[in-house]
Amino acid sequence: MLKVITLFIALLFYFNTGFAQETVVRKHRLTDQVTERISVLKSDKSTRQGLYQAVTEKDIAVASGSFDHDKKTGLWHFYDPQGQLLQNYDYTKKALLFEAPEDTTSNLRYFVDKTLTDTDRTAKPVKAGGRYFGYIPYLKMFKLPEDLMGISRAASYVAIELLVSPGGRLADFKVHLFSGLNYHKVFNMSTDMPNEEDKIFIPATVNGDPIGCRIMIKCWINNDGGLELP
């Protein structure tokens, strides 16, 4: 029995030393307001492994979860910049576990090409990552052209327009720039997002049937010409 126990301990030590992978934490500014704290392999700093957090300048977490060999795994939590829980999403099961109610103060609006009645049962499209962190990749895709950098920030705003197909994929991506009383310029953006998961949504439904839906997201323009969610 002693030999068996000794052999088991030796094997356990082998597996722990052979497969445990040392990590380090890297910081990366995601937006002007949000910084990522990413655990990566010490031997390969391009591979995310272990804990992840995205925090505001006030050190409030807007996203927390874990990576396993560069893939999101398990339960992730997503918050607004005030620390209110917006969403729980299980990336292993690909399951939405919680989505906070959305009211008229939200910066997102949803539109379907269908006349709705009072009896229709509707469900909006949902982005894994929640209504704040989940849309940051779209904000990062746009920057004011050089010839518009002088535009008044106080008199201007941007609306991101996303078309989500009934199959839950990004079908169209536009950016609308509004300034003053009459200025309106539309930028047609590529739908080829850097990460495939950024193109995936839980689609909108009407009476249980998937339907295409446009999402409009109001944003502000920062001093560098990038976009921020209010």
C-alpha cells in the first residue's frame, strides 16, 4: 500500500509540475476609460490564460472572468461603469444566465422591420458582454477622420448602427455622425471584426420567431476622436 501511495504522490507531483503554466499580468488600455488586466502565459505573452478584469479609472470592474488557452471559459460577469450588474454569461455552456432589465435611460434602441401590436411578445437582441463592455469592440473600430477632428465635441454625438440578422450575426455596421442642427454624415464600416465572437448575438424574436433587428447606440466623441459610451 505504501508503494502505491508513494507512486500516486509522485505522479501527482509530475502532473502538477508538468502541466501547471506560469502566468504574468499585463495591462492594456482598452478605451480612454477602461483598462484590461490580463493574465497571460509567461512563456507566450500572446496567449491569455487565467483571470481577466476590465476596470474603469475609478477601479470599478466592468468585466471579470477567466481564459483557458486564449478562450473565454466558465462564468463571466459584466457591469456598467457604476458597478451595477448587467449580465452573467457562461462561455463554456454558451448560455445567458442573467440580463438586467433595460429602461428608457439606456443608450441603446432597437428597431425591427415589422409593425408590432400590443399582443406581440418581443425579445431584443443580446450581446455577450452586456450593454457596456460587449459593445466596446465596435467603438474601437471608429475614429474621426483627420479633417473632422476640429468638430465641436459639445455639439456633436455619434450613433452606431448595427444590423443583427435573424441568425444572430452582424449583417451591417454603420456609424452616424451628428453635429449642430443639420450636419449628418454616415460612415459604412466593415463587418469583418477582429474577433469572430464580436459578430455573434442572441437574435431578437417576435412571438418566439427570430427576426432581424437594428441596434442604435448613442456615443460621445473623446478628445482623440474615438468613441466612448456615456
